[in-house]
Amino acid sequence: MLDRKSFLQSSLLGLAGISFPLKWKSLSPKTVWQNQPLVVSTWDAGIEANKGAWKILGNGGRALDAVEAGVMVTESSQNCCVGLGANPDRDGFVTLDASIMDEHFNCGSVAFLERIKHPISVARRVMEKTPHVMLVGAGAQQFAVAEGFPLEEQKLSPDAEKNYNEWQKEHKYRPIVNIENSKSHGPHDNIFDLSGHFNHDTIGMVALDARGNLSGSCTTSGMGFKMRGRVGDSPIIGAGLFVDNEVGAVTATGQGEDVIRVCGAHSVIEYMRQGLAPEEACRKAVERIARIKGEGAKQIQVAFLALSKEGEHGAYAIQKGFSYALHDQNDEKLVASKSYFS
Ligand code: GLY
């Protein structure tokens, strides 16, 4: 005869076994969160961005403030990949996308925004000062200016200028997979890099603060030499970014079209809700994209980065070469991600 406690345990296990047998098995050892803030962000540029976030997180600040301040560092960096100095679209214009989400499902985003230095801060204003989630193009710019953001002159970084001039020689419209000569992996040959250039375009950041609340941000110039008006996954809540304060926070990088197709970040959160650890949840979403793309998966890069409510983090990419930056009170480092193709 089962006592009440054993009955409840066996019923719960039975339920889990029937509904989610594989997921149950994939549960990672439970990390117990101990009021320790933590921030993770995509690619090598995340190291500097995390420092910006840590100034807030390390002083007991809110994750939302940290993820905004963190990616602003990258937006200011005048590199060829994020912010106003980034690779332009095929007509020579830099167009920016960004999104932000807090612990209460509040979210805001901007897309196809031109001549504004900090799209992430405009996204936050959309979240906090309008009844809307997303503003795009001229409307987003008009809102930014009304909010006091200066209208900047477009000035490509020297790298972006060089990349664009080289791209114009052929004018070949073929999206290039995101790559990076990552410090964590060393320089690598990448068959997808048609121009031989550093070509990642996005920073996504997710953080957990000392109160145990999660937030996330994502900002990008999008795919280099894209069609004018093209918008990727980064400003789409549920694709490039999603936060559920009961479960975790997820961001994506890589070819946005394929992230949008599967509502990538939201899918990862749902896998985590079912019990998967962050890396496993990211792997499942990547495998789903790879299955959908078939042979085409070899031509793209997509990576997901996830942080759980308990502070467990993990990532998974289609191609090798993706890494993410971690900052907590003990450590500041790059973590190499596993990948679908080795
Ligand atoms: N992941 C960035 C983009 O596709 O625009």
C-alpha cells in the first residue's frame, strides 16, 4: 500500500514519464540559485558588453538596466557589425533593429531604424512610454527624435566601408553566414565567408539580477548588404529574444529568417519549461531548424543562448565557431558553444 507521499511521487513520475519521457531524462542536475547575478551575451564582443552590464548587476541593480547598458557598449563601438558604423544594406544605408524584454513580459522593439546611435534605448522607450511593442522605420525614428535622441549622420566604420566597397564589385545578393575569428576558437577557415571578413552582426544579452529577475536585450545592424527594408529576428519578440521570468531568458544570433520561422527564442523557453537544461533546449531548437532546412542547413549559422531562472546557462549553434561571453562574480570568460555540424 502506498502512503500519500509515495503515491504523490509515483503519480508525478508517472505523469512525467507519460507526457515527457525524454525531456524528463534530459533534466540537468538542478542548480540552486543563490542570489548571484549573472550575465551572458553572444560572441566575443560580449566580453566588453558584459562589463557594461556588470557595473549595474554587480551593484545590485536591475537586470533590465544591465542588459540595456551592456549592449549600448557594443552599439557605441563603431565596429562593422552593430550600431551606426555597421555594414550597410545593399543600397548603402545602415538600418538597425533592437528589442528588450523585462521580467513582467513588458517588451519593446524597433526595426529598420536609421541614424540613431542607441536603438536599444529607443526600444526601451517604446516599451515604457507607448502602448505598443514595436515601431519601425520612419515612425520609429520620429518617436526617437521626439524622445530626445539626436539624429546622427551615417558614418560607416572603416571596416564596413571596405566591406561594402568590396561587396559592390560583385553585387552578389547572397546572405553570408555569421562567423567570427573567435579568440576562444582561434582563426578558422570558413567556407561561408565570401569576402573573408569578420561577419557577425548581432549582440544578444540575457541577465539574472540579485533579486532573481531576468531580462534580455538584442541589437543588430542585421545581415550585411541585405535588401532595403529587410528585418531579421532580433526585434521580433519570441524570435530573437524572449524572457519568461518563471523559466528563463533566451536570445538568438545568426540568420534571422530561420530563427523567425520557428519562433526560435520562444521555442527554447518552452523546451526549458518542459524540463530541458538551457544547452539541451538550444540544441533542440537548432536541430529543428536543421531538419527544416535539410541540405540548406550547411549554408547558414544560427545560435541560441539561454539562461535559466536558476542561473544555469548554455548555448548551441548550427556551425562551429560560436561562443558566448559570461560574467558573474567569480569569472569573466568566453565559453565555446557545441554545434550541430562539427
Ligand atoms: N540575427 C540578426 C539578423 O538576422 O538580422
